[in-house]
Amino acid sequence: MSRVGKDIVTLPVKTEVKQAGDKIEVKGPLGTLNTPLYKGITMTVEGNVVKFTRANDEKQTVALHGLVRALFNNCVKGVSTGWEKNLEIFGVGFRAQKKGSNLVMNLGFSHEVVFPEPQGIKIDVVDQLKIKITGVDRQLVGQVAANIRGFKEPEPYKGKGIKYANEYIKRKAGKTGKK
């Protein structure tokens, strides 16, 4: 039994849901998102409560039941409150700044790293060492954060690089010297 699929989704105020064939369209104050509705899964809307049911108990249908509900819930949260990822930069001389719609970072390379802001994503530099990524699409926000982190992942000796705000970096002991 899918525990996630059986949960109901409560729609916030000013959020609308519409089913068009094999797609679910969710409209809210922050934008519009679409998510797929797979064969064997049906959606019922009663007031501000959305429930998903499945046609049978096949393994594939049970898996899709939870997936559809989770994707739909991500869309509802995205169009009502939005998604956010925070990154932190550690390292001497490392910094970030916004130039127009580009994120420009100095990460210890011989050149600046320029990252253009994708459509549907807003990148803010809180101070020179903190980056805030916001948007309505959870997958896109996470992918942009991962792409920015990938320019200089934190190394295990001093922790220099770009890390998520809630990430813990396991530190290794350096050389012990002569004995």
C-alpha cells in the first residue's frame, strides 16, 4: 500500500487545479505548473481537498500512485509559497555578486565563473558569501543549486568551496608531519 499516495492534498487559498487529459495544471499566486497523471491513477477534487486513487494493486501502479501525489504536492507548494535553496561560500577571496541577470563568482580560479539566471529562477546574493535560489519548480531550483555547487564543491581538509546552508562537511585530518 502506498502511504504517500493515500494522503490527501489540501489546496491553499487562491490555488486552482484543472485536469486536462494526462496532465494536471496547478495555478496559484506565484505561477502555473503542470504535472503528469499516469494511466491507472485518478484524481478527485472535493472543495479544497484533492485525493488520488489507483485502479489496481500492481507494483507499477502502486509506485506511480505515490509519485503522482508527491509531484502534485510539490506543484501546489511551489505555486503557493515557492521553493528555496541556500548556498554558502567558504574560502579566502571567494565571493559572489550579481551583475544584471548573471551570478558572477570568484572561486580561486584564474577567471570569474559566470552563471546566467535561468528562466523561472531568481538568484539573490544576500552578502558576498551567501546565495539564495528561489522559484516555483522544485526540481529546477534543486538542479540550479546543484549546478552552482558543482563549480567548486567543498573539499574535506579545509572545507573551502560552495556548500548547502544545512550541509555538514566531514573533515579529514591533514598530514601529521615528522614523527
